[in-house]
Amino acid sequence: MSTSLQQLVIETFQQRFGSAPSAVVRAPGRVNLIGEHTDYNDGFVLPMAIDRASWIALRPRKDGRVTIFSQSHNESAEFDLAKMTKNPHHWSEYVKGTAWALQEAGLKLNGWDGVTGCDVPLGAGLSSSASFEMAVARAFEVTSGFTWDPAKMALLGQKAENKWVGVNCGIMDQMISAAGKKGHALLIDCRSLAHQLVPLPPKTVVVILDTATRRGLVGSAYNERRAQCEAAAKFFGVKALRDVSVAQFNAKASQLDETTSKRARHVVTEDERTAQAAVAMRAGDAKTLGKLMDASHESLKNDFEVTNDALNVIVECARHGKGCIGARMTGAGFGGCAVALVEENVAENFTKTVAADYEKATKLKPSLYVCHPSNGAEIVR
Ligand code: GLA
């Protein structure tokens, strides 16, 4: 699918701008295997970059302007790097926001003509926006000649999203899109941004299960969870919940109100599960990883309360599917996708039977696909 999308942006570029692009860049979406709602608590996450991405075919310009045509929106946008204004809710805000953050960091940017296309489903919780930000950053790297530092680029992408687009996300999505590696997931310490490659257990694949229900991340529930976590960290007298161990939590939890206590319990236990998951993966222990994923879902459902009926149903269907090793919601929650670890030799059949079971239970048509860990943002040619 991606190869044809690459061809499509190249051909469209040729048609619109009269000659071949001088460069092509891509940056992937992501699926998080475990470590949910821990990134903004300075904790640990274990996502992988997926084989679906934002692509840009481009050519430098000399006049400090950016013009970009989006295949997904069938629309062009254009702006001057020296005079950018906000146009709320427009897809091109990700381009401007990223340019703004790079310039704020002191980088001198040159403009470009580009054509972009994306096969990360939009709004599904697979980080299409982070993938677009990191592709745009790579495009500016090509035309402006700075050095790619994944953590720095991820932080600037996050700044674009927080300050320009107005979405209060953590660092996970940009970081995995910037730093992912083929064949691996990444254990990321969201405080130091140190990251380590972690292989998938042998003979397993990752299946994404899109419930066909959608969430609004800008929505208040995400910000409310962040505020509750901050309140809990304050209670424990630490910078972030990352600094509270499960034992420390248990010793004082009864002094917290019920909601704050549940939110904090999710975060401190999820950090522990994530560390254990990385150990299990390195040992090739799929069974333990699956159990940790199952426990993560229960914690997100009962303590963090960010699942919806569709996510709970699809996770149940997945767990009944032949070859399922573990399943959980993934991303912010409230809709979007779940993720399952499945035995490789039965994965295709798994996607069919689970899709049918889910459709029967909900009357919604899900999308299920086997996905493979891909490289992070890169200059393809
Ligand atoms: C969204 C945010 C991430 C992270 C997840 C929850 O995807 O963009 O930063 O907080 O939710 O783990």
C-alpha cells in the first residue's frame, strides 16, 4: 500500500509542478503495545511505528514560501514562512505549526513545493497528525539542511501540536514516529527520552483493530485525566507519577479521594507493566506480554476509565479469537483502535473471525489489519 502511495505523491507532484520532485520523505503512524497515559506522567511507553505513513514528495523553493497539495483532502495550501497566521482546524496547520516550532528553535528554514498523501487512518488513534508533523520536519531538513535529532524533532512536533494546533498531547506519538526502527518496538523513557529497541516475540504479529468509533482528543476528558494525574503527583510530593512506585502508592492510596486514587493506580501499575513487558519481549516470552496487555486494558477500563463500549467489545472478541495472546485498547481511548498480539500462523483467519464477531455484536464494521514495525521518519530518496 505504502509503495503505491509513494508513487502516487511522486506522480501527482509531476503533474502539478511539471517535473519530478527532488526528494521524498515519509513518517509513520504508530500503535502503542503498552504504556498508556503514562507519557505525560514522565513514565514509560512501548509503541512501534507501523507500516502506514504520511508521505511528502517535494522540491525546494527560493522565496521562503511553502505550497503543499494534500491527496487526502484534495486541496492545496500555501503560506509564507516569515508571516504565518493560524487558520483553526485546517489540515495545513500541522505544516505551519511544525515550521513555527522549528523556527522558534532557531532553525533557518527554506520553503518548498510539496504533495502529501497519508494512509494512516485519520482520527483513528494511530497518530496520523504526529506522522504528518514528522514528515514535514523531514521535508524542512531536506530543504534547510539541519541535522536530524529524533528527540529534538519529536519535542518540536509536540510543541507544534500543543501550542499551534492546540492539542495537549504527550511526547509518545512524535517520538516513535521520529525514532522507530524496522522490526522493533521502542521502550521510551518519556522523561529523558532515552529509548531502546525491543523485538517482537518470535512467531507473533501485531493486529490493529479499528472499532469504527471516533474520539475527540482535544476533548475535555484527556485534559481532565492529565489534571487528575498532576493532582495525584502533588499529593505524593513528586514531580510526576513516574516517581511513585506501586508500593509507595499502596501505602498512601487510602488518603486520596476515590477517583484520583484510581487514576494514579492506573499510571503507577502501567509503568510497572511496561517495564515488565520489555523484559518479556527481550526474553521472547509472548505469553507474559499478552497477560500484561490484558491487564493494561482492565486498568484503562476500570481505573483510568478511558474505554468505550466498542473498545471493550472488540477486546473481548479479540480475546476469544483463535491465536490471540493478549489484547487491549491503544492510544488515548474513548474510541479508535485496540491492539492484539496474535500467533503469526493464524493471524489472517483471526482478523476475519474477530471482525465478523464484532460486527455481529455491535452492527459496526471494523477494520482489522496485521501490521509490521517500520522505520521512523526518513528521507526515502
Ligand atoms: C494520545 C496522546 C499521547 C498519549 C496517548 C495515551 O495518543 O497523543 O501523547 O498520551 O494518547 O497514552
